[in-house]
Amino acid sequence: MSVLVLFILGAVLLGAEIFLPGGIVGVIGALLMGVGCTLTFVQSGPAAGLWSVAGAAAVLAVVLAIEFLVLPRTPYGKRLFLQASVSGTSQPAASTNLPLVGREALCLTPLSPSGVIEVEGQRREAYSESGYLAAGTKVRIVAVDTFRLIVTQTS
């Protein structure tokens, strides 16, 4: 009887994991089902233990199918699952930075050695070859790295 209670409580907690974030409830449910399987092996022998493991796997499969196949199609599930995608970038592609080599810019933040500069009215991440540069220092773009501009202080 106690094995059946552990299985039912574990299955209920696994089902509740769909609605409760964090994963702790699901882990506790899985542990209860594991303890139920172990007790079945000890109390009833290997044949019953294997049947309990198969039952636990079936319950897990049903809960996962509901969570990932059925729930996302329901109105409640559509609010739980992310529907949008992010298509923006944080920095322009390196190829768009190539025409900037040789241009002058202004440090908006201290470059120690990385920081932000303004070039042609746009904020760009930069790396100073000259070491620390204070905000407001005029710099020249000397090279382009993958996602940043390499700058040096102008004379």
C-alpha cells in the first residue's frame, strides 16, 4: 500500500512540475517514484520491481508528452511557453566596421583597455592599444577585431 502511495504522490508532483517553476517539485516526485520502485523490488521481488519501473517510465512519458505536446497548444500553455524570437544583434557585423578604419572618434567611457566610443554618431565597443584612456579622449580607429574596434590615442 505504501508503494502505491509513493507512486501516486510522485506522479502528482511530476504533473505539478508543469505549473510550478524551479524543478524541485519534479525532482522530489521522481525521487518518490524511485523509492517506490526500490521498495517494490525489496518487498515483492524482481518481477514486480521491473513492472514498477515500467510503470514509472510510462508515467514519466505521459507527463512529458502532456507538457511538451499537449500543453503548448492550449490557451494556458501559450502563455507559459515563449513564442517570440530575438533577431537583433548587439553589435554590427565586423564587415560594417571596416570602412571606419582611419576615422577619428571620441571616448564616451574610459577605455581600460575596453570601453565605448562614438564614431559617426554611433556608439561602438572599442579596445585601446594605448592602455587606459579617459572619457572624452580623441582616438583614431586603427583596426577591426571580431566585435570591436581597435583604437589608439591621437596626438
